[in-house]
Amino acid sequence: MLIGDVARRSGVSARMLRHYESLGLVRPTGRSEAGYREYSSEDIRRIFHIESLRSLGLSLREVGLALDDPGFTPSGLVDDLIRQTRERIAAETELLTRLRRINAAEPAGWEDVLRTVALLQALGSESAGKRQRAALSSAEEGPVPVEALAEAALSETDPNVAGALRWALARSGDTGLPLLAEGLGSPVAEVRRRAVQSIAEIPGGAATALLRQALTNSDVVVRRSAALALGTRGVADAVPTLIDMIVEGVNDVDAADALSALASDPASTDQIATGLVGRLAQGDVEASARRRLTQALADIPGTTTSRALADLSNDDDRAVALTATYLLTLRGAQ
């Protein structure tokens, strides 16, 4: 079969067939009397093998080595191709992510683009100091890729850098909340906890709504962090979780402070007092927890609290009785 016929039937141009020949990939078996290249059935089969391997992403050099190596194993080749493809996809995905972040910052000119690229590179640095400086300077550098800040906050392990990233996110408004909301549902505990910490520092109703949702998160650490943040925002939904924290002795001082802040709202005062008194009345509460609950009543105003302290001043637990008596004295002096 002459080269023109091979080109038509195989879909490989005559020029490419000559190139294959120059590389030694496939040589025509013979020549016609007029000197034209003639390809045998075996030659054509080899051409199809070449095209098949090229379709997998092999270079012509790799194709030649694969076809001429007697020890060639297809499984090894496929494994290498899988690895190379994954690396290429990862690189392309990283590039796409970077481009999206730059575009999200709405650059007005090349200076903005270059500034954003520099920030992204600094946030990805192995140096914690460089990452921290990048986070702190981001608000002063013009358009900020908030998505990049949010992703960095969710993955940052250094506490100082993490604090700087949360600060930068808070200054950027609530644009990063959708990504942080995804972080709350992450299968990785540390990502969930970084997400709620970041949301807690962002003001506004959208962040508060996410914190309310976090009160039902399956991760108890997330629930506690959300409750502390909601307490400072005056959201009474946090009261049950805050009381649980006092009982369990986990950040109990912070939880009591949050309850005190909530109790400044008369609408929440009775709920808080009733909740604390109710837990004190439960027979399965340990002595140390009863003492913490009694102490938590200190800054809760109202008659419910006063009656509870009067009862507790006669408690069988001397420490509880003394604490209640002292708190009653303070209330009487006010």
C-alpha cells in the first residue's frame, strides 16, 4: 500500500508518516518500481499502535521505546501515565484556582494582578513569618482574594498565622463565609474548628446565622466555640450549651462570662437562672460541677437567682453553701 493510501485509511498525514520514518518509528517494508514507499499490513498495524500510544499522552520518543523494548510491560506504562496525568491535573487545578482568585479580586490593572499573585505566593510560603506578614498586610494591599484568605485560614496550623488570617477575613466582610460554611462540614476535625473560629470573628447577621447552625454540629468543640461567640452576640440559643460547658468544666469561666453578658438582656435572665438552677437540682451532677454552677449564678440578676442562692446557702456541700452565702451578701450590698 502506497503512502497516500495509508494516509487516507489511517488518518495519519503523509507528512507525519515521513516524520515517523525519519525517527525510525515505522519504516516502509519496500519500494515500488517507481521508488514510492510501500507499507505492508505489519507496517500499518505498527502505525495504529503508534497512534494508540500517542492518544494516551506519550511522546514519540516514549512510543518508540515502548514498541521496541522487549521487556515492555503495559501495566507499568499505564501506572506511569496515571501518575503523570494526576500531576498534570493537580498543576492545572492549582493554576485554575489561582486565576479564579485573581479574577475574584477584580483587578483594575496589571499592578493589581501582580500584587495579588505576590500575596498568593506569600500565603503559600513554607515560612510562617512570611505567611503572617502576608495576612496582616493583605488589607492594605488593595483588592483582596478573600477566598484565598479563607482557604488559608482553614488549613493554617500555626496559631499566630491563623490569628492574622482570621483578622484579615474579619476586615474583608462576609465574602468568605460560604467557604467557611463548607469548612464546618469538613470530615477533618481541625478544619471544622478553624472554620468556626474564623466565623466567630466576622461581624454581621450572616455570620451569626452560621454560628446558630454550628450549635447543632456533630463536633462538640465546634458547638462550644459557637456558643461562646453567640453569647457575646446576645443570642440566647447558646444558653444550654454554655451551661453544659460549666457542668463539664470545659472553658467554664468563659462560658460563665458569656452567660453574664447574655443576662444583661432581661428577656434572657430568667432562662439562664432557671437553666442553672435546674442543673443544680439534678442528682447526678458532681460536686465540682455544682460549685461551678453556683459560682456562675454570681452575675445573673433576678429573684429566681436570689431564691436559688438562699436555698443553696443551706446546701449539704459546705463549699456550695459558703459560695452561695457570699454571693447573697454581695447582692445585698449592691
